[in-house]
Amino acid sequence: MRVGFRLLRFLRCRSREAELPSSTSLVRVGIALGHTMSSAQDPFYIVKEEIQDSIDKLQVTFHELEQTPFETGERVHLTKELLTNCESIEWQVDELNKAIAVAARDPRWYGLDDAELERRRKWTTSAHNQVANVRKAVESGKEKIISHNGTRKDLMRLPIDRSDYYSTIDSDDIISSESDRQMLLIK
């Protein structure tokens, strides 16, 4: 979410500086300004860098999750955090894809060529794939925990095997015979 707000603030400042008409969308302004700026100032590259930082942090957190023992509170917390961050990053990448789609309608107006648009699309595809891979791994790890717990619960419900059955009968016989003996002593 931080990236979206930062991009909007940046674009609003730039649109005021450029004195563009108020009807011009912020996305269009940001992409349009891209051709007059260096890549360090281009809103796409600013957002791309922040999203990449988020992906890097996501992967660090995922590696922490891999090192965390199953069935701990920390693992549950990391799993929730990872899934939330995946959702947030996917949203940011989708928004960036929308901006690229807008620019693709008239690339010359935005000062972009087909090669630059393709590079941007490839990066967003790569970013989406990285996040999707983390999400799949986290969700499959979650399923393993559920499966592991389910297997254990199923084992707890298995019928008592013969050895336990006979030991129970023997115990009942012993208790019964001891009870009978005590009754005889009392009489």
C-alpha cells in the first residue's frame, strides 16, 4: 500500500509542476513525464524499485518461515504475514500493469517505444511469478501442516488393536476377581 500512496503523491507534485490540465489522469501524467526524466526519476522505475524491495523482503520472510518449526505460533504468524504481503504486492504489480496498458495505447505520446514497454511487461510478469511462487509454497506448507495434523487425528481414531483389547479384558477380569474375593472376605 505504501507504494501506491507514494506514487500518487509523486504524480500529484509532478502534475502541478508541469501545469497539466486537471482532467489528465495521474497515471497518464506519470508515464508521460517518464520520457523527459531519467530512469531514476521515472515513476515506473520508482515504483518498480519499491516493489522489488517488497519482493526481496517477502523472500527473506519466506526463508525464515522455512527455518521455523511446524506447529508454532511464530510459524502461524509468518504464514499470515506472507500471504498478506503476497496479496499486497500482487495488487501493486497489477496496478503497474494497468499503467503499462494505458501507455501501450499511445506509446509515442508517453515517450516510450515498444522495446521499453516490453521490458516493463517482462519485469511485471517476473515480479508476479516470484510472488506467485512464494504464495504457492506458503499455501502448500499450510496444507502439509493441515495434512500432518489430520493424519495424527486419524491415527488417534483408529480402533484399539488386539493387544490393547486383551490387556483391557485381563484388567477387567483381575478387577472382577479381586472384587469377588473382597466380597467373600467381608461375609
